[in-house]
Amino acid sequence: MPLTDADLVARVLVDDDHHAFAELVRHHQSAIRGLLRQLTRSDLALADDLAQVTFLRAYKHLPSYRGGANFSTCTYRIAYHCFRAAARKRTELVGADEALLAV
């Protein structure tokens, strides 16, 4: 019987089991990449970069995961926040470029 996300999270937290986290990534990476590809309007490179950042942040913040929501729900939320942060940076860069052109 396959392990649940809760089982895998517990293994990561208790045993620092990197293989368990890799399994979590395998379970969810396709859905996260799909979401990010939609948000980035099919910018595959950006979507893949954001997916990587998403899972790095998920791993970093796993000790604060309370289990009240599904791991997938938390990961979607992280992915969306990563996208928004990237969009803000890109908007700031575009604004800076336009300011330079106006001079």
C-alpha cells in the first residue's frame, strides 16, 4: 500500500528522510508545473523555475506544516505566491526599463 502524503511528511520531519520528500515532489510536481504553466501563459522555463522554488520553499517550511490542509493545497498556495512574487519583480523591471527610456 502506498504511503500517504501525511506519512511522507512525517518521515521527512522525524527522520529527515530526503527520499520521502522526493516522493512528495514526484506525487505533486506535475500538477504544480501545470498550474504554473497556466499562470505564466505557457512560459515553460519560468514555470519550471517557479516549480523548483515552490518545492524548495515547501521543504524549508515543512516544520511549520500542521496537517490541517492537504499537502497539495499548501503546495498550490506556495506555487501561487512564488508566481506572484515573480510577477511583481518582472513588473518592477519593466517599470525600471521604461523609466530609463524616458530619460
